[in-house]
Amino acid sequence: MKRKLIQQMRNEWRSNLWMGVELVIVGLVLWAIFLVFGMLGLIHQEPQGYDLTDVYNGDLWTIDKDATTHVEYPDSAHNEWTDMETLLANLRNNPNVEMAGAGNNALPYSYNYSGNRLAAHINGWKQIYMGNCRNMSPDFVRTIRLTGINGETTEELAQMIADGKTLISLLEAPSEECNPEEWRGKEVFWDWDSTRTVHIGAIIQGIRRSDYEPLFRGVIINNNSWFPDQIAIRVKPGKGREFMESLKSDDLEFGNVYISNLQSIEQRRDAAHLTISTTIRNLTAGALFVMVAVFLGFLGSFWYKTQQRIPELALRRVNGATRGDLLRRLLGEGMLMLFFAAIPIAGLGALLLGQVNIEEEVGLGVPAWLPWTMFAAAVGALGLMIAGGIWFPAVKAMKINPAEALKDQ
């Protein structure tokens, strides 16, 4: 009767051992899932230097010259570019529209890499900057309200683009090999042709292909040098539906240029996030399944153990123990088991983390606190499942009359 809790657990070591092994395996799985969630959350909360509220977008196309619907131009002053400008002007005249602009690979959630490399001699060293090239008109900059990290306003950046200057983004992990902030205001050159130079006007936050994907390389923004393939339209606040309902077929085409797939930026975002959203749902379902399995496992095990201990619990009640004392003892057994399981979970997890360079795999600087915060979250989740699995059989057992429980003893 006076056995200590640890001694009691030692006497039941066979059943406790298998439950401990289950906890270690489940704990490692939960830790891995929570760590993935933590890293996705870390990427998702990265600052964005643009505002896509009330923005609509579409694809720009031209009619091929060999097509029967192609319209011949009357003179050299008219071409696809003038058609596009007229089309944009017509859209800007819509009472629901604030601004519209065109670009090439300019919008976020564009899954392609039109990359190139810039080079600069900084502090006696040649620095190489690899970036995803995005071309924007000044009006496109105004439409997505691009801003610089050093306080440059949208209008200032739009003027830089109009003046032929180049904007580059921060890197996820700047180093001595390349720190974009040192490039601001300097003349740099394309790495493949040192005679072609560009002036870096400002540094911006990166434009990512997905809110859950880090920038594996930077972003290089220039004025449109070839025909745009995207259009961005900022409507007045809350006027999105009225804008879409007001459009006619003639509003989406002029001459040999037309717009297709016109949609809100939220629809574009959802399409870009389809794969990762499915992965998040599957991981969430997996984590819930694992936690439910732990709950049911402990519920069954402790239900059996509690039924076997009913005479012992009744005798403790007779000797002055309260229901709270008994409940704390049973919960203490589960928490003690979790404590002993957390030690190998932490050791094996640290060993696995040492074998994998998370920052290299993710492409993002991962703070040292994140893995251990997720470890604490995984252990906490296991603790809740264990407490739930113990609570129900313990409460039911303590409702039994001690005299009835001891009549056969």
C-alpha cells in the first residue's frame, strides 16, 4: 500500500515499456509534423513589400500575324504596344478602377524562373547576385503598391522604373559573398556581359511564387523590355464584383491584343497554393490521427489498469485519500511515463536534426528556438492525449463505492 509511484511503475515494466516505445515513435512523428508547420508558418509571415488588396489580374495575348482575325496596322506608328496601351486606357476609364499596368513575369504566384545574374565589385570583391527577372511598367508598380525596404514610396519606385533603373530584392540569407543592401545606388553589370550596366535604384522585399515558398534567389525588376504577358488592375475598395459585372467583351480586347483568364488575385493565390494546401491538410489529418491513436491507446491501457486497481483505489479511499489524490496519482503515472519518453525523443530528434541541414533544405534561415519550440508543442500534445486517456477511466473508477469494491477482498 505504501509503494511509491515509481516502484509501482517498475513492477509493471513490461506494459509500460511498450507504451513508452509507442510514445517515442509517436513523439518523433509529431515533432517532425509540427516542425514542418513551424517552418511553413515562418515562411508565410515573411514581410511583403507590396499590397494586393482589391487587385485583379489577367493574361495578355496577341493575335498571331498568320491568323485570319489579325488586323493589319495602317502605319508603323501602330502596333501591339499601342493596342495594349489603348486597352489599358479603356480599363482605367472604368468607374470601378483605380489603376492598371502591365508586366512580364511580374505578379506573385507566377511559377516560372526567368533568371539572370548581376555582378558588382564591392569592397574589392566580386559579388554575384542571382535573381528571378520580373519586368514591370511604372503603372504596374503603382498597381501592386510596391515599396522599398529603406522607406522608398510606391511613386518613388515607379519613377525609378520609368528612369530605367533596376530594383533588386533582399536575399533570405545575405552574406559577405553578396549583400544586396550594399548595391543600392551603384552601377553594376550583367555577369554575362560586363559592358551592359544597370543602376540599382532601391532594394525591395522579394516577390515570391508562393506564400509558403522561400526565395531561393533574389528578384531583379526592370522596366518592360519585351511585350508584357500579365496585366494587373486595382479596383476601388469593395468594387470587385461591380467591376467584373461591368465588363463587356469589347473591354477585354483591342486590335490584336486581348486579355484572358481575368480573375481576382485571391483566385490566383489559391491556385498557386493548391499543392501546398493539400499537403498541409494531409499533415494535419496525419497529426490528428496520431493524437487520436495515442488517446485511444492510453484510454484502453489505463481502462484495463484502472479496473485492475479498483480494490487498491478503494483501500486508499478508506485510508483517507481523496478522489483528487487518486486522480493526481493516476495522472502522475502517465506524465511520468511521458517524461521518461521525452528524453529519447529529444536525443533521437537532435541526432536527426544534426544529420540534416534544415536551412539548406528549406532555403531560409531557421532560428535555433524553432525546433525546440515544436518539440515542446509535440510533447504538450502528447500530454493532453495521455491526460484525456487517463481521465475518463479514472473518474469512472472513483465513482464506485469503496465498500462494494472491497467486499470480495
